[in-house]
Amino acid sequence: MTDTLAVLGLLALLTSGELDRTVAYLVLAAMAAALVLPERFQDRPAFRKAAVAAPLILLGLQVIRLAGGESLLAASIEFAAGLQVLRLATRRGAAHDQQVIVLALLHLIAGTVLGSGLTYGLCFLGFLIVTPGALVLSHLRREVEGNYRQGARDRTGLPVDVPRILRSRRVIGRQFLALTCLLSVPIFLFTAVIFVLFPRVGLSLLLLNHNRPDRMVGFSEHVDLGGVGRLRSDPTIVMRVDPPGLPAAPPPRLALYLRGAAFDRYDGRAWSRTHHEELPADQIGFDVKIRRFPDPVRDRVMHIDLESIDPPVVFLPLDAVALRVFTPNPGLDQARPDLFLGGEGVVRYNSSAQRGLRYDVSLAGVSEPPIPSLTAGERARYLALPPLPPRIAELAETWAVGATTQREQAHLIEAHLRTGYRYDLDSPSGAAANPLEDFLFRSKRGHCEFYSTAMTIMLRELGVPARNVTGFVGGTYNRFSRSYVVRQGDAHSWVEVWLDGAGWTRFDPTPPSDAAPRSELTGVLAVMRDFVEALGQRWSRHVVGYDLRQQLGLYDELRDAYSRMVPRHGVTGRVLGSPRKALLGALALVGLALGVQRLLKRRQAPNQERQRSDDERGAHEAAALYRSLERLLAARGVPRPVSTPPLTHARALESLGHPLGAETVELTERYLRVRFGGEALDHAARRAYLERLQALRGVPVESRPQQGAANAP
């Protein structure tokens, strides 16, 4: 059970995502080796010396890594995990087991702060079940080892076999383990009540998230055609989306095109933004203006539950006109997420919770006012080009032959790229001096950023304003959570083209089969994945994200349910008409019951004290009388050995036919009834006992000694 706690604690720590995956695998392998290490190795002197030196060596290595630039958080987590592995490998006795339990608890607490996802929830549940039994067993082992120290011997003179005692099933059996584990049930219920009732105020200050900025193909703040991206098959969830107007049978995949960043300047190899300044968004409470403020009456709303991501960008569809954000602590201004508007329509957020963002997006309707036309300066930015080979412009003109409008030009270039080129994450064009030229004329294969860059540059060669956009293309439908799940593998890059009269319009030159949201799993595996992800969403929303709004909503639901159960009229309605009245009434009844109980105890206390005094006085008098009997027996040659109980000694005398045997048995039984049976000893009984003792003194005894009486069993 101690090993189980150690494993659960390490899993809660390792699944927080703060450790490098290779390091996490190494820790798991070392932990498995420590658990299967035979105990005979742990008693060797060399192993004991290693148990002392290894933690110091580990600490020194982590200090060296810190000096080399490693983050304090990663180094601390690695040290904590390594310390547990070393203790598992070198433990000896209950004291070390308790150290393992304490380290496991610290790991669980660290996992609470760093991760607290669904995996942590399962670890916490297992920890709750195993901990009571592990603590009880550890305490029992410590008691056994403390009572039978090195060299202890039993009554026969043989060394005490402590391992055999610890392996005994007479005390520690299945029933004992089941009962100790069942202690987790009241602990869990008490914890759940505290969790539900404790006010959700200011707890976000305790939440930390330290996600590493990883580059994903299709989404980045700096698009470099020579950069190395992450594989599309990465299943990590980025957000969950509930789009409006879904049919009764939602499609398994849906293209959403949620933009996170847009770029207007290309230097021949990489994209960037001309304007980097960010201004605070126009906010009224939790409503944010993009083109206007939300209108709950007429707006079509898309709900997005965004996980923590770096950079902290708010992902929006192209037709978003307003936002309404949600915060872990509604009503507290300091907890409200702050939004900032940057160049090219980029929206960032800054929240103290550092746990992502939940928001509703208001989508443009048919009655929305037209978008203002581009100014001369803006049009020049979206037509700017770096020095490029002339054949790129020639290719653009060739592909656009026959087009009479800018929209037709865009469609023709989009079609040529979709059909004439091949999608490839490992395009060799990234290493070329001019990646775009190499992609268009030599390799003719690349990932989505090559496609979007090619279309944007070729349109600018034709005088059509365009910009490069990165974000997430869409998601797959989860039947359990009834939302679309967007993963890191769905990151994508596309093009926005300015068309006079229509504004910014989306085009996607990447082949449709490669641009669509992907799901690597099918069949039963996909169903299991959807179930686990939906369970994780509910854990994140209703446990990790349990906030004041949910708490108040739960209270409202309970109040409404109570109101439906209790009649509103009559005496019952006046007394129990509301939960507040019922609670006050219950508290009054409890207070009344406690008061009555206390009053009864006060009245009974004198009688109980008097009875206790009488019982104690009678017991003392009975003990004094029996001591007189013992002195008489010793004087008559039959003393009671210290190791022999009184009644055993008296019956032994009787069985041997001793003249004092029968009377000694009766007097001893009378003593035991008074001493331990609660029988009263009044003045007459005491006088009668003394008279019988006096009579025993005159009973003649044979001169020969009574053999065996003193040593009777």
C-alpha cells in the first residue's frame, strides 16, 4: 500500500506536464526498478552508504543544472521525483515507509498546483482510498519493530522473527484492509461537503500554470518557412467549441477557422506584423467590444472553452463582432480577465487564473453595418513585397489568366495550389535560400504555411491586398460532451483576401484532405477517447473550475428543489417554507437537544459521582480484605506466588484437599465479585468476611507441606 501511494504521488507530479517527456519516462523506469529491488540488497553496507550519498549527489546535480540555465520549477520537480525513487530503493523499516508516504503526499500537493487534470483526479481518488490503510499499517509496523528491536528473544530464548510477524494474516487480513480502506468514504464525503460549501473567493491566486511555448505547425506568433514544426497528429486538446445552429445529427468534423494571429509583412523567409502595439479592449464588465458590444437578443453565439496556451491568444472566427468572457470569480473586478487588441485583429488576454479562458463569441448577422474600406496606407501594407524572383509574378499571372475580378483571381490561385502541390510536414524547401521559390518551382511540397504564403504573395503580385493568418481549422465532434474538440494537430494557416464590397474573405489553398480537422482514431478507440475527454472536461469545469457562479447556481437548484417538495401554505409552509427557515429550525432543535442533554448530565452527575465513590471505596476495602487472606495463607505455609491468579491458587488448594481450600475459594470468589463484578460490600458483609478469616486461623493444618499448591497452574 505504501508502494501504491508512492506511485500515485509520482504520477500526479509527472502528469502535470512540467517535466520533459524523456525525463518522465526515465523516472518511471527508475521507480519500477526500485519497487522490484530485492530486500536483501537493502541490508548490505555498501547500499546503506549509497542511500546517504545518493540524495546529496542528486541535489548537487540539480544545482549544477540550475547554474546552467535550467528553470527552478523543472529542477525542483526532478529533485522531488528522484528523492522518492531513491527512498523506495533504499528504505529499511517503518520509519522509511513513513518518509515515502510524506513524500507521496507532497507530490500530490504539487500536482494539485501544477496540473490538477483528470489524471490528477484519478490519482487523488486512489490516494484517498489507500492512505488510511497505509497509515495504519505503517504505524503497526513501527510498533512491532519498536517492541522487538535487534537481538530481541522470545520466552523460549529464540530470536524474534520480525518479518514473520509482519507477514502474519491473523491480524492484517482482507477484512482489516477492507475496513481501513472504507475509512476513505466518510473522509471523501466530509471533503466533498467542505469543497461545495467553502466560498470560492480569491482561490485563483493559488493556481499556477507554466506551459512551455511549443511551436505548432499552422499556429505561431512568428511564421518562419524554415522553422521546424510539431506533427499534426498531436492529440493535445486546445479548446472545445459549441457552434450555433447545429443539426440534430452534428457532422463528425467541422471546419471552424478560428484565427489567432495575422501577418502583413513578409521578408522573403518569415512573416511578422508591422504594428506590435496592443491597446486595452473596450470592456463593460465582462462584455468586450470588437465591432460592437454583445446583443443577447439577436446574436448568434459560439461558446469556446480555451485551454491554457502560449501565447495567450483569444481565437475567433472571421465574423466575430463581440465577446463575453467568464471569470472564475464573478463579481471580483481584480479577477476579471483583461483583453487587449493588437494589429491585424489579434486579441490577447491576461488572467490571474492562468487557466485558459471561457468566452462566448457573438457572430455577425445580416443586419451588421458594412466594414469600412481600407485606407491608402493599409492597402499599401497588404500589397508590400520583398525582393523576389520575377518568375513568381509570372506564375501568378499565368494562373490568373481569364479572371475578370479579384475574387476570381483568388479562386484560380487557390485551385492551382490545391491540385498541383503535395502536403508534406518535412518539406525540403525550408532549408533553401528562398523557401517560397523552392516550394513553387522545385519541391512542390510543403505544409500549410507554404501554401498560405504562396497564395498571399502571388495575390499581392497581382495587386490584390492579402494577409497570412494562423489559427485552428476546426475540430471533431465529441458525442459525450456534445461539443467540437480542437487539438494542437488541428493548427493551420490560411489566407484572408480584401475584396471591395465584401471586406476580408477567407481562402484556404491547402489541399482539402490535409486542411480538414483530423482524427487518428476510429471505432471503439475513438469512443473511448471521446468518453475520457468528456470526463476530463467535466472535471476541469466542475471541479478544477468550480467557481462562485457554479456555487450560487447549485444553491439556487437546491432551493428550487426544496420549494417543490415543501408546501407553501399551512403550518408546515410557515415553519419550513424556505431553506433558511428549515435550517434555523434544525439548528434550534439541535441546540435544544444539546441543552436538555447537558441538563440531564448535570442532574445525574452527583449520583454518578457518589456511585463511583462508593464503588471505588468498596473495591479498595475488598482488596484490603483479600490481602489479609493472603497474609493468613502465607502464615499457614501456603503463600500465593506472584505469577498465579488468586482464584487459580484457591482452587488448587481445594483440589489438593487442603483444610483451608474450600473456605479460601469462597472468600476469593467473594473478593472478585466485589472487586470486578460490582457487588456491594456493606458493613455487615465486611464484618462477616473478617469473622470467617478469624475462623480460618483456628483450623488445624497437617504438619506436612501441601506440595504443588504454590505452583499450581
